[in-house]
Amino acid sequence: MRRSGLTGRGAQRGAVMITALMILLLMTVFGISTMDTNILEEKMAGNMRDRNIAFQAAESALRAGESLVASWSVLPDIRDVNDSTDTSPLWDLNSADPVTNNNIPWWGESARPLSWWKANAKVLTGSDKVAGLSDANQPAFLIEKLPPRAGTLEAAQSLDGADIFMQVTARGVGRSDTTVVVLQSVYKW
């Protein structure tokens, strides 16, 4: 009588093939997972670079605003917000905020468009421009005069003798229009 089928080494060849295919499948899943991780890391690095560009742009505008304040020997007139032709670089504190009842500082309102900054703030131009950014994405700054603080006055001293502080607010945009950084500093004049 003859037996059908394979015995011994011949019967094991199919098992080796199935094992090899399972190992190949696991390596493929691992490779795809590694690729996904690398793609995510690339996106994160790009976003971080873009934010860093926006931060550096805002810091350039902040320094330009502080330099402008330092160059003043006499304070300019405060901008009249009701006069669209007034281009004074100095604003009264919070006069830049058209919506005052929302308890959000004007510079913290996310809906404030780039066009508002271009129309109302001082945009960096000439040698102050940030290299690598288009003219449309150049940083801008706005200067506000802070009210005098009682702690800076001596007893019975008039407000005219008080220290004058300026708040410089700067906005920088990265290579993407959605990457925005806003910085502020207070400068004693």
C-alpha cells in the first residue's frame, strides 16, 4: 500500500514559507509605521522653523519700535483715532481697540487681520526689512503711551514730572500666513 502526501522534510517546506511571509508582513508594518513617524517629525520640524521665523520677525519689529522711541527727543502727538489721515506712531493706551466690551486686549484678538496692522502700525521697510519674508509678511509694530503710575511720583509731585512709559507691541508672521507671533515690551522714555 502506498501512502499519499509528503513525509519528513518535504512536509515542512510550506510551514517555512508561511513563517517567512509572516515575518515579511511584520517588517512591512514596522516600515510603514516608521515612515509615518518620520513624516510627522518632518512636519513638526517645519512648523517649529516657521514659528521661529515669526518670532525673529516680531523681535526685529520690537527692537525697531524701541529704537524709534529712544530716538525721540520730544514726544510726538498721540494719534487721533477719529482722523484717518493721522499717521502719528504714538497711540493712547488701548485706543487701537475698536471693540472694547469683549475683555480681550486688542493685540490678543485673533480676528485682527494683517490688513489692520498694515493700515495702523509701522511696517518694517528698507534696511529694517526681515530677509526671506515677502513684503506682504514684513513685521510691524505699534507704540502706546501708558498712563503715569502713582508709584513713580514723589509726594505732591505733578503728573508732568512722572516717568513716561511706552508699550511697544510687535507682530511677526512666518513663511505661512497662519504662523503669527505677537511680542510686547515696556520702554521707559
